[in-house]
Amino acid sequence: MTTLRVIPVPAFSDNYIWTIRDETHAVVVDPGDAAPVLDYLKREKLQLAAILNTHHHADHVGGNGALLAAQPVPVYGPRDDRIPDVTERVGNRDTVTLPHFATMLQVVEVPGHTRSHIAFHGGGMLFCGDTLFAAGCGRLFEGTPAQMHASLTLLAGLPADTRVYCGHEYTVSNIKFARAADPDNPALAEWGMRARRLRDSHQPTLPTDIGLEKKTNPFLRCGERAIRESASRYAGRALSDPVEVLAVIREWKNNFK
């Protein structure tokens, strides 16, 4: 049985286009730019098998058209007409069997960053776009704090060893904020040093995993005392509701230098 590999193809300044591959075929996740994907496929002598889209933002879907012009393949994405190239629109609890591969992924609706955001998980992998980041979460462009909290709680319930493949290399900056919100967390301090070493060596910090995120990601820990107290200090008032805590620390993160 061929072992699948997941390889990041860098794009723009900090995007990763995740490539699920064996020796002959590849499925790409959130190809915002076709050029680096086409270069990678040519260099590795791979045939494109499918495209997965998590949400409608151009830096995640902008390469669909050119990839399809080069190789018509199924495109799995959310039920959102803002992604015109999607051929298979999927939603909560739908399953996707990756063409050519024997791997099945389940679809999870995770609104918050956008209203129609989805994630794909299976085979110990989670492709979560811009919902969950290493030590962070996406900005609330279309969703509400309650939606994001529910989405992150759902993802936190996955097995601890689930590998998290998110859309951007934001880890070092996210950890900087996370340490401001959670300064006494030794796991976070260790993760910060390790992430910096990886970036200094020009290596990706991803994938992370659910177990590490539950220890270090403040947005997954909004019910814990340390995060609640930091959010309360920032807000200047006592906070107890985890959704309200998430709203406050997300706003804090938006303005964090």
C-alpha cells in the first residue's frame, strides 16, 4: 500500500497550498495561485487528481481556473456560489473519497472566518483553511464569535494526534500574541522556541496537532482561568462567558503589535 505524503507548496508571502500525494497523483488544498502548483506537479511528475477548497477567499481559490484549464478534475468546496469552479458542493457530514486514493475525508462546517467555511478531516489529517491556526484562529470576517467558538470546539474534539494543516504560516506571530494572553504557559514557551528554530532554518512550523493546540492555543482555551483573566484585564471588566472571552481576545489579537 502506497503511503500518502502531505507537502506544503508555498504561495504568496505566507500561504501553504497543501498537496496530498503519492508517487503519481496529487490532490491540492486551497490553491490560491496555480503557478507554484503547476511547477510542483511538473517537477515531481505528478498528475492532478482533485482540488479541495475550504472557503471563498481569493488566496485559497484563485488558482482553480488555471489548474482546471491544465487538467479538468473534481473540485470539492462549500455550498457558496462565490467559488464558481466548484463541481461538488459539500456540507456538514458529507464525505469525499479522494480520486485515485483510498482515503476518505469527512466534511465539517466551521463558520466564523467566513459564513460558509468548511474543513476536511480523515486519515489523521485536518485541512482547516483559515479557521484554526497554530496558536491562533482566523479573523471574523463574516461570522460571529459564537460561530467561531462552536467551530473551534468541534475541531478541538478531534483525536489529539490529528495533524492540523492550516492555510498560513502565522505560527511565530500567533505565539507572540498567545504568550501575551497566557504568559505562564510552559508548553507555549517551549513551542515558541521550537517554532522560531524551524523558521530560522526556513522550515515550516506546520502541521501542528490537536493535542498541542489544546495546550497552547488561547482560542481553544477560552474557558480556562488564565485566558479568562487576561481577557478581563484587556476588556477592563470581568468576563465569564467563553464566547465573550473569544470575542475579546480576537479583537485584542487584531490590534496586537
